[in-house]
Amino acid sequence: MELHILKVLFASMTTLIAIFGSLLNTVEKHLPTFIRQSYRFGKFSYEGKKDALVLEVPKRWFSHFYVFAALYSMMCLVFTLKVYVFGGAPPTKFIQLLNILATEKRTFTVSSLATLIGLTLMTAQCMRRFYETWFISVFSDAKMNFSHYIVGFLHYFGAINAILVEAPGFTSHTGVSSLVLRLNFSELHYYHYLAIVSFVWAFVHQYRAAIILADLRRDTTGKVVSQAYRLPEGDLFNLVSSPHMLCEVVMYFSLLNILWGSSVFPYVTVWVLSNQVENALLTHWWYQEKFKEYPRERRAIFPFIL
């Protein structure tokens, strides 16, 4: 039996976040220090005595895996355009990589047009996040566990490849007709258009959230004057504590709809949902603890619900 590495990777990360997140939310004070310190990072970092065995790195290192994500997604987009627009073939080594990640028995389950749209949106997201983390965000001196750093690379490597492992022209299946590789806009249904619109909506509002958070640490001239945490307000922050996480969930569910039929991308989406919800809850509780005037009507991540 061949191992589907991508499915195992995202299923494992989802399981771990569900287990440790549940423990942290319910019985945190009874957990060993290394678990609490390993999971918590940034504004809600563990504030007790540190475990010397836990390797931590600056949270600003988040920017590193957006460099990787931007470059890797652009490379994959070039491969995709080569196949679907110019009638070429992807590099053999790349197909071999996809075979390792998702077995040689994989077949295409999504259309070439859906693949191109999904990867284009993912590339735009990676490039925008690269721009934000390098030129907009103002990071504090907070730390994060080294495992969070590695997970960032694994996520983008896995999510980008998940779009292509079941795409026409990128499988080892030799019976793919050249007709399948043509971009046929008649294949787009109403849910594709709705997904594209919802992705763009989330894309814009996530960028606005990044601007609002960065402005909390800048003066009117744009100069960084503080690394302190302050109460964000405006746009979706008036509804939820973590609009950037809400937008992340919306974007991945939008991609799931665009790539409907993929057996791999649901694993990616469930992982994103579980990870963003848990981090949003920790952020929400931190805000409530630190700011006594915190608006009671704000939810953690989903307006009026959670």
C-alpha cells in the first residue's frame, strides 16, 4: 500500500491541533510547561518559567516561509501556464515529486481551468503575504516554538502541491487527452464565480486587517514608535478579534469550492479551519484578559457565532 504523504501530513497536523488545542482550552494549568510553551506564541506566549529544552525563534521569522511560498507558488504557476496555455509538459522531476507526495496511482479530478484559477489565487495570496510580512507588519520581540516555524513551510509546500497532484497534465496517468488540457470557460459554474468573489473579498479584508494592526505601532508619518499590543478597531475588527484568521478560512473554503472534486484539498481546508479557530480563540481570550474595556459583542472569529 502506497503512502499518500499529503493526506497524512494534513490529517496529522489537524489531529495534533485538535488534541493539544482541546487540552490547552480546558486543562492548561495541569499541562507540562514544555507543552504550554510549545503551543503558545506571539501575544499569547507562555509567561511562566521557560523550559530550556524548548527551542524558540523570533516570531518575525514568519516572513521566511512567505518568501518560500511566493517563490514556490510562482514556479508552480509557470509550470501550469506552460501546460495549459502553451501546450508544454511539466518537468519530469516535478512529476516525480508529486508522485512521492500523492502516489503514482493518482488521476486528475479537477479541470484544467479550475486548477489554473485556484493556483493563480493561491499565488496572489502568497505574494501578498510576502509583501505584508516584509513591508507592512511590525513584529514585536515575541518568540514562537521552532515547530511553528517548520509547520509554516510544510503548510505552503503541501497546500500548493495539493492543487496540482490531481490536476490534468500533472498525473502519471498516460491516457489524458489533449482536449482535457484546454481551458474551457464553459466548465465554470455559478459556485466557481461565488468562490472567486468570496476569495477576493477575504483577500481585501485580510490586507486591511494587516494595515490596521501595523498602524497600531506606527505614528502618522509611518514611523514605528512602539512594539506594544493595543486594541485594534475598524473594518472587521468591529465584529471579531481575528478578522485575518476569518479571512484565511474564507479563502481556503473558496479554493475548496473552486477545486471541487479534489480528494486532497479537503484535508488542507480542515487543517486551516482547525488551526485558525484555535489561534483565534486564544487571541480572543488574551484580548479579553488584557483589555477590560474590550467590546463584549465581538466574537473570536465568526461574526455573531464564535
